[in-house]
Amino acid sequence: MNRPTSDAIESDGMHDANDTAADPTAQACGEKSAARPSSWDNTRPDSNTGILSPRILTLGCRLNAYESEVMRRHAEAAGLADAIIVNTCAVTNEAVRQARQTIRRLRRDNPGTRIIVTGCAAQIEPERFAALDGVDHVIGNDDKMRPQTFAALATSDSPAVIVNDIASVTETASHMIDGFGSRARAYVQVQNGCDHRCTFCIIPFGRGPSRSVPAGDVVAEIRHLVEQGFGEIVLTGVDITSYGGDLPGDMRLGKLVRKILKLVPELPRLRLSSIDQVEADPDLMAALAEEERLMPHLHLSMQAGDDIILKRMKRRHSRADAIRFCNDARRLRPDIVFGADLIAGFPTETEAMFASTCGIVEDCGLTHLHVFPFSPRTGTPAARMPQVDRQTVKARAAVLRGLGERALGTYLAGQTGRTVQLLMERDDTGRTPQFAEVRLVDAPAEGTLIRSRIIGRDGLKLVGEVAA
């Protein structure tokens, strides 16, 4: 499991969750604190089908957002257009508190509407959410992906709680959807769950064991999305570098990437969400070197740069492992850039340990940082460790964010004069293969792939013009 955070997305069909600030590597936990959703009416026609659609509030990550789109289709088919579905996050105590607060507000603002609660927080503590005033149903993370669950909820005698033992779930099915996000980029779930037990993370108890979508199903879904006009596909999951361990044969993430690019030759861009670098297989590294359509941007689940802290987190890599991986990947793909998750103020972190984490930014050549001040999660071993003072935690997070801004600024400063490929996402903004954001003087339509010459920068964005 990779990322300790949460955000909020209101869904009525196609959407791109906070894409102005986040990147598509956000996965089993998003990256902001939950935002207050806008007011809504109880039903709204789906933008693709015209069918009245339930309202869905997604708290958390890209994977939750993907699953919300699947749930929306199941709920529509079951005739639950009058329902509000809250897809919760459990990554921190604050995420759970915000979920409860959001549900209370929804009940107050929508007194006659059926409220269905699901997601990681509901999976881990179903009784707690079922006891909230105004909650009609609680469904688990596996159950929310099944059409029969919503068919059952449509009956008058449907149970209040439908939550199975997530640890016993052994399969993850493919779900053919028309994408979510902008019309430029779509996300495809290839994996769910996590077999690791990082000491700061509760998510394995909400997501269950690692399980993979069969490669043929992944290819079929990507082909369908490309036919719908999407120019970039992002492979997402909880721990995608564990892909294939539960499948027959020797399928791994690298072989999946190769298969996708071979069998869907019309796919312009394939991007990976956050990876655990210690699990990167030889085929993945070879694909990085040889497949131009595999984007040269890897977001690493690094978390810290100090060996003692990494051991106390129960991470499976050392500082030297992280540096070696970045050097190897850069040798194979010289134009690659790296992002990383870093936690500031993990329990027992001294100033010297924090300095090691700061140093990893330069030693690995990191460009895009996602920095998280440590927040203890009830039920995790890290919550029982000696805690760092909260003001120190916040101050260290600010230092890391400053390092991240300077690293990104240095990278952007070296791009002026280059000609790059852009995938236009919205308005006047596109993304390079390295995920740098570029504002165009004369922007073409969303979803267009163009070549652009970089003429300058504006803060942490590049400025470009369409190349002749």
C-alpha cells in the first residue's frame, strides 16, 4: 500500500478528480484532505446515457473514483436514481472523521433521500457507520463492485449492512466502463488489495489481499477506451507492482505493459500509477527502455530516505536500493523523471533522520514530491510508537515541500527551447510525457496530441506554443 491521504470528488459521470493539482499516480489513497462538496439535487441525467443517475461523493483516491464510476452504473441499472452513495476513505483518523461529518451534512440537506455508505472506512468499521443517524445501508468494498448488491438494495427488504470478510476475497474482476476523468486520460484498475503491512497503513484491512485483473480483461478494457478516443491510459491499483502474483503462469506488471502495447498499437500513451520500486520486475525495466509509448515518469512509493525509519515503517527497500533504482532507470531511459511520496515526522524521526530524507531528493534526482505530515491512524503499529511533536511534523513537511518546489523549478528551467509532445487536458493546458504541465498560447481541443515548443515558464508551469 502506497499513499497516505484523502480528497473529495462529487461524481455524476465523467470527471477528473482534482487533476489540476494531483497527478494520475494517485492511487489507493488520494492526496488532499476531503473537500466540501457543492450542493446537489437528488438525481441528474448521466452525461453519456441520459438516464437519471444517483449522486456519488468520493472521498479518497483514484481507485475509489474508478470504483465510484462502476457503482454508478450498477446503481442506475438497479433503479437507484434517488440514492446518494458516499464512497469513504480510511487512510487517516481525519479521513474517517470527515466521512462521518459529510454523511451527517448530507442527511441534514437531503432528509428524504436514501444514503448508502461504502468504501474503506465502511469496510473496516461497518457497525460504526451503520449506527450513524440517517444511514440507510452500509456495503463493503468487495460488495460495492457487484451488480447484485445494488439489485438487493432496490428491494423493500434489503439488509442494512452488506459487508463480507475482505481478507477472504481472492479475485478482482474487470469492469468495462467508458472511462472517467477528462476526455484525454482514462484510468484502468489492474489490481486491488495489498499483502504488505507497513506500520503506518490501515488500508490492507479495507482492501484485502493483493489480487489481479486478468491480462486479457485489462487489454479489452483499454482497447474499448482507446476506441472512445482516450489518448492516455493510466494503470491503477493499490500496489500495482505486485500485479500477477496471484495469476497462473509468470505474468507480472512488465509483461502486462508489453502485452498492452503490443495488442493495442493505436494507444498513444500508457502511464503507470505509483509503484513500489523494490518490486519492479526485469520486463518492466526493459519496457521502460524500449517502449516509447510507456511514459518516462515514475512515481515511487519511497516514504523516507533514512534506513532506520524505513525499517520502522516496515518498508522493503533501503536508501541505497532507492538510489540504485533511480540510477538504473535513468540509465535505461535518460529522459525519465521521478516523483515520490515522502512522509515527514514519522514516529521516532530525529533531525539527522529527517536530514537523510531531505537528502534523498537530490540523491535520487526527484522532481515531483507528494509530501505528507505524519498522522497516526488508530489500529496501526505506528500510532503506538513515540510520536514527534505536531509542530515539528508540520515544519518538516514544509521543508520537504520547499525542496520539492525547488527541484521541480530546476527541472522546468531546463525545458525552455525544447520541443515536446503534449496531451491536451482542459482549457489551455496539456501535459508532457514527463507529466510537466504546459500552458499553451493557442490551445487545441481537449484530448488532442500535439507538438509544442517550450518558450518559458510561469511559476511551476511551462509555457509553450504549438510547434510548426
